[in-house]
Amino acid sequence: ATVGDGGASPDGSVMVRTMRRGGEAWERVEWRLGKFEPDGCSDNLKLKKTGIVVSKGQSMSSHAFTVMGSEGRLRFWPNGFYNKTQEPRVFIDAKCNRGGNQQRSWCAIGLFMPEGSHLQVRFFLSNCRSERRQVYWNSHCSMDQTWLPDVTHEAVCTDDWVLGVEVLRNFRQLSPREASPRAASKIAPLPAVSALPSARA
């Protein structure tokens, strides 16, 4: 896994499994991160094994994996999707898109796929799951591809954090065996602070 703009994370193993129930089949991407614990010097959580602290608004990125025939990556924001500068501006402006979540979330999970991908997905963090959602990837980062869990940190606190996404349907109508792998040539950058709407007086 990578942290922020390229720092290494020691664990970060990613596994893609095919799941079956009745006549349905889907793929589950599991990203194992180990354990987080309070930093002690701040309000942030840090990876216990290395002591790496990821600040608010910064993410960790998984290794690339292939799901439904395309290459993707996961990102995890362990201390909040917005940084300290963005947060007050975002929540003052009622028009700002927060992915359907009207509350501040302590973390976020995102799925980054090649442009043109169209999937039905469901995110998970330990035993917590998001709703099913359809996501279409274009050249820009969309809040639909990011989940801000409406749960407390204590609700998912375990010794072995596993998070990821279940890809329930590929609207390109190709099974994993039929699809040809496509590389995620570019992961769209997160919106800069300057790109966020300014608070109105």
C-alpha cells in the first residue's frame, strides 16, 4: 500500500475473491491493513505496526488489483475525507456534494477504476457495509465512488482492519472470465482546497 503521495505501508495485502449465493456471483476485494490505534499526540489514528500517521484529508492507496476484468485501486482516509481547511468550508455550503452523507465521517473509502467503467458496488469496513450503488467513472473524481461510513470508530475497532468493496454487477455485461483486463491509466486527483465552493458571507 502507499500513503499520501507515495510513502510505503508495510501490510496492505489485497485479495479478490469470487463469491456465490444461489445463482448469483460477484467479486469481493479485501484490503487488509492491520490495526490502527490513537496517535497520542493528536486526534488522529495511526497504523500500530509502523506508527504511520495519516492526517485529515490524506489517504492511503492499495496495490493495483483486477476486478471484473479491469484494474483498480482502493483508497482509505483513516482520519477523515476533508482536511482541517476544507471541512468548515464544505459544511457551511449546503450545496456541496458529500456523497449523500450529511454528517462528518471519521473515515472514507474510495474505489478508483478506469474511465468508462460502470459497476454496482457495495463498500465495507469490518462488519459495516454501505448501500448498493451504481457508479460510472469518467475523467473526474466523483463522490459516488467514495463511501463515508455513518458509524463510529469504536464500532469497527478490531485488531485486524479489513476493508474494501463488493462489485455486484458489471453493466458492461461481461463476466470476469470474458472481460479483458484494462489498466487504470490515471487515478483522478482529489479536488484541491481552492476548488471547493467558498463560504458565503
